[in-house]
Amino acid sequence: MAITNGYTTLANQKTFLSITDSADDTLLENLIESASRSIDRIANRRFYADSSASARTYRAYSNIYVFVDDISSTTGLIVKTDDDGDGTFETTLTITTDFIVEPMTAIAKDRPITQLTIVNTAKSFPIFPGIFSNGLRPGVEVTAKWGFPSVPDDIEVATQILTADLYKRKDSPGGVLGLGDLGAIRMTPLGRDVTAMVRAYKKEVAA
């Protein structure tokens, strides 16, 4: 199968494993895909960028800012508000004029945007009082290309390590690589190193 949104390439993985033939190419592609999605679940976020923008809605907890899922780029970014809680997002905010993206250094550092902040005092993110029937409606609609701008280097290496571990499992029943003078030689627990590498990127609470 072809790799879809994998965090390393087949060629790079084969180099990592010192494999020069193509006998296991399909297996390796499957394992790269599996390892990449496992890293998504460990981090509670994904490290690839959407190719096209799509809309998501959010409930603001402040008139000034709203936390969002990872946004990879300001290209195609559209922010609208539902000013009266009727489920229609009728007001479009203008980036830089009405709001800015944060962290402010995100784009320069090739990291995702995770917050939108109002800078125009005439504008605000709506918060509807909970006593009204529409009080739980999300008041902000964000259309964006979601995900990370690019795959971080350490995420690619973590993917290669996990893929290599999975690849070696096929020849190590029960995690036993072989026998030595002191008994069975076992693989380290699957994903231990990977978890440590991905920990710095873990999103504790989804937006």
C-alpha cells in the first residue's frame, strides 16, 4: 500500500534499517503508516498538514481569545462569529486587523497556530450566557488547513524507530530476538523510546 501522511519515507526507512532490496517494501509501507498513526495517538495530535481547508467550530471561553486545534498555515484561514447564538456565523473577522494568530512566532519556527486573539476593540468572540437555550452553541467557526506545517525531525526519527521495532517483531516471537550465553535476548518494550521522544509534543487536552 502507498503511505498516506506517513512521517518518514520508504527510502529513509530502508536506509535506517540498512535494507537494500525491495522484498519487504509493501510490509514496510504498512508499518510506516501504522507507526505514524500510533504517534498521532501518543501525542494526541497529528504532524501532517491538510492540503485543503475545512471548517471547525469552537466555543470561546473569553471575548478576547479562543483556543483551536493545530493550524498549519494562515493560507485559507477564515474566522467567523455567530453574534446572536442562532447557529449562523454571519460576521467574518479579518486577520491582523481584527485578530492575530498565536504563538506569534509559530510560523517562523515552523510550529502550528494554536490560539486566535482579538486585537480590534470593536470586535470580540461571542460568549452566550448558559441560562439561555442557545447558551451551549459554539460561537466561532474557523476554516483552516489543520495540522503541523511540516513533520519535525524528531518525529520522523521516532517513526523510524517504531517502524523498525515493528519490523523486527515478525522474526521475534514473544519479543525474543535469540538466545545468548545468559539466556534469551529480548527486545526492549515496544515504543518506550518513541514515547519519550514524542512526550514534548503531547497535547494534554484536545481543543
